[in-house]
Amino acid sequence: MYTQFEQHNQDFSNKAHAAAQSLVYPKIFGCDKAKMSFDSASVGDGGEKAILDGQMAVDRLVKVTVSGFRHPIEYTVQERFRRPRYRAYRDITITEWNHASGKPSELYKIKCDVMTYGYYNEHENTFGEVVAIDVAAFKMALTRGEIAHDRNQNRKKQDFICIKFDDLHAAGVVMSHINKPQPPKRELVAISADELAEYF
């Protein structure tokens, strides 16, 4: 049962990544999909990719062809796509400590350039909000105590921190925010000259 659950989540992540190649990354990097190439990093691949995934929390490699440069510019990316039922939380979560093993978790090994975090509807093949985080700036904000966060524990006995999208913006670590909700427009109410005069 546990393995099947994990495989189900991996299948979901792979499907979300495939969709993100067309729907998300062109917006993050400001270019056409044809100018990008993608590769995955997994412990199961062995070699360098196993190190990227297992020791550096890197899921994807994105190479972007840029006019005027002789070779694509490469980015290491960690992805976290969640199902629509979690969309109301509007936060990112990062594991901090594993009490079952007594070892540090994701926060202390993450060395990617970009964290892509958002909500994917696999039935409609659409994304809700997606944020791209500058990981170096994010870690610096944590180090300096400049970013608000909460702490919790999951069913695997891992501590994790939660940071709201708004707090990520306040700390200046968001590189791109796709499908960001717009505040409701205020309706203008017509008032007469006599009513207006009462305000003065």
C-alpha cells in the first residue's frame, strides 16, 4: 500500500512536469518552449543524477537557449506540484528534520537554482497558482530572519516549515508568480452633491 501510494504521487509529479514544460516554464523563463530542453535527475539513474537528486534536492535540469550566447544557460530546479484541493493554503512547504532517522531533511540539502511550486489539476491539465522561488535568496532570507514561516510535522515524523506566498513576496524571493489572484475591484458608488457635501 505504501509503495503504491508513492508511485501514484510520482506519476502525478511526472504528469505535472510534462504539462509544465508548455504551460509554466515558458512564462518563468520568458521564452518559447522551443528554446528550452529538459532532463530529470533521479537517485535511480545512478551517477551524477543520483547525487543531484539524493544529495542536492534537484529534480530537473532546464537548459535555455539565449540569443547572443554560444551555449544554453542551465538551471537546476526542484519541483513540487500539489493537487487542487490544497490550493487554498497558498504556501510552500519544505521538510526540515526527519525524526524517524534523526537526520536533516530537504531544507539543509537543497542546492537548486529555482524551486517551482504550484497546483496542478491532472484531470483538466491546467495549473492554478505557480510560484518560482530564487532558492539562494530564499535561504538568505531565512538566515537573516527576514521571512515569516510556520512549523509543523507530517505523518512520516518529518518537521516541515510552511511559508505563505504573500510572505515570499514580502521577502523578495519570488522570481515569477503565475495565475496570481487579483484583489477584487471596488465598486464606485455614485453620490449626489448634497451627500458629498456632508463629508466636508
